[in-house]
Amino acid sequence: MSETPMRARAVVDLAALRDNVRALRARAPRAQMMVVVKANAYGHGAVPCARAAREAGAEWIGTALPQEALALRAAGDTGRLMCWLWTPGGPWREAVEADVDVSVSGLWALEAVTAAVRAAGRPARVQLKIDTGLGRNGCTPGDWEQLVTAARAAEQAGLIKVTGVWSHFACADEPGHPSIRAQLAVFQDAVRYAEHAGLTPEVRHIANSPATLTLPEAHFDLIRTGVAVYGISPSPEVGTPEDFGLRPVMTLTASLASVKRVPGGHGVSYGHTYATPGETTLALVPLGYADGIPRAASGTGPVLVGGKWRTVAGRVAMDQFVVDLGGDGAEVGDEAVLFGPGDRGEPTAEDWARATGTIAYEVVTRISSRVPRVYVGEGGEELPESHDAGDTGGSG
């Protein structure tokens, strides 16, 4: 790895990502696989991660926003690609022209996509979403008949092809939760109704990362994996990444910007919520909440410096925070490791999640574009940093 000095870096291990894709595919050998790269691939970089996922055999890439999907197309992705979070006035025509599968949850969206089809002069690929109980996007069961009927009419008119029927679990990360069986039943009823009405979807899918790992009966034709691809357990109470055969992909480090001896009773950072208990060494880590480090990590966030776990001393500021090294020494430029796979004894994203009262999804996704991504591939080579499609800062 290059020794180019950097204030901070997020090293993204694409070899680990490929291995995670293969491990997840092995959980559902008869299903196709969609790798979700929304929110800049959960902060890891949409384009490099999508490419690596394709190389590992993922047939589909998924995004939330149509702009994310179009950015992938602009970067050269030509495979099956789906996006699902639409609002009125969205780039429907551009998505149709780019051969993106678009999700439709209601009549307004179906009308928008058929209007785009007429403008584009080519049919659209549409996936119908049923709200099986999550209560977010998706057509309610009571309106499903109307949506399916309208979609079938549009298909018969040559305007669209319904390529999928799909949904999303609310509590798949809690195996045995009663909502899981209830949602599966609603989903199966919705699929049967759509097929009885004459639709022939290529893929039926409801399995997210936790369902992929723990609910084989939900795999259907396609598994839709997000956070697990990046080596984070979607159900920490059920199993660690290692338990699921996964490896965390991102390692976040910084170079110490200041090291100094101070006396006891020395206040640290805004508000002096921390004062040194005695003479000690303070080290300055040049990362703050503008970089995605939660302010909630004040006084709690774990950091590896000099081979030992330290804790954020005082408040996290916009650009920096302090750790108290006690009787240990350090040099300016020494490495501070905020999180990684844990191989060197460093904290993991899950450790940061526990320390800040959130989930590991948020920890990695919020790392901002101020932190360069450095891509490491097969054989440990370092790849150029990517700021291309999808790099919108990684903050969710």
C-alpha cells in the first residue's frame, strides 16, 4: 500500500467485497442476486463496488434514487439495474431510455412511467411493489387489484413489461418475529394475484440481507443484499460477520495531527466535558462530524492508537477530536484506526454503533466525501481513488 500521507482515509477492500458476494450467493444458490449500492454503496463508493459485485457474479445492481442508477449507467454499467425511490417529476424518461427497471407502487407512478414511455418511444421495464406490512413505499393490498389491472393493460398496450413483483420485510433482522410470516403470506397472495391476472414477472423478491442469511423460504427468484455485502452483520444479536462468513470491507484511519503533554486538570475540547485526571499525553485525530464521525461519540467512541483502544476525550468537533493516551507516547503522523475488520485489535463499525446508540449501517454510510476512499483489490494492490458516479458524500 502506498505511503502517501493523508489526513484520513477509508480503505475499501474490494477483494473482501467479492468474497462477501460469493458467500451470500452460496446462501441462495438457486436465486439471482441484487447488490444494493444506494447511498454511495453505504459510503463505500458506488461505482467500484458495483463493478466488484458484477465481477463476483451479481446479476443485478440496486439503487434507491434514479439519479444513482443513471450515474452508474454513465459510468459504464450495462447490466440489470433497478431503482425504487421515485417522486413526482423524477427522471422517468431518462431511466426508461437507460434501460433501468423502475419500481411502481401506485397509479400515479404507473401514469408517470407510461408518459415517459410515449416520450422516449420505447417500452419500460417495471417492477410492482406491494406493501406487505413495512408501511413505507408499496401498494396497499386493498389497492393491489387496481394497480395490477392497470399494469396489465399497459403491458398489453406494449408500453411496459412487468419484470418483477417485490416487497420489503420490516423485522427480518429479528428471526421468529410474527410479522415475518404475515408478510410472506401477503407477498405470496400478491404474486399469485398478479400471475392470475396475466403478468409473468421474471423475478419475485422480498429477501433483504437478514432474510438472505436466516430465511431461505424467502429467497424466491432473487435475493436483494445491501449491508451484508459490505461485511456488516444485519443482525448482530444473531451473528457476527464472521459467523455469516463475511468480512468488513471498510477501514477508517487518520494520521495524528498533534501530540502534546499536558498537566492534570486540563480541559479538553468544547465545554470542557472532559478534564485530564493527571499529567498525560493528548493526541489529536483530524476527523469530526463534518467527516461523518457522530457527535454522539463524544466521550464514548473507541479508537486504536499505539496498539491500544482509546476513547474519545471530550466532545467531537466539526473537524477533529482528542484521545487521552495516558502514560503512553505517540508521534505526529502516527496512525489512529477508528474501525476496520478487527484483525489488528481495532474497533469495528459495530463497536462504534454500540458506543453511539445507532446501527453499523449508519456508521459507514455517513462517512463523508471529505474522507478519500482508497480501493484495494485482489492481491492487495492499491487502486486509484474514485470520485465518479455515486460519490455524493456517502452521508445518508
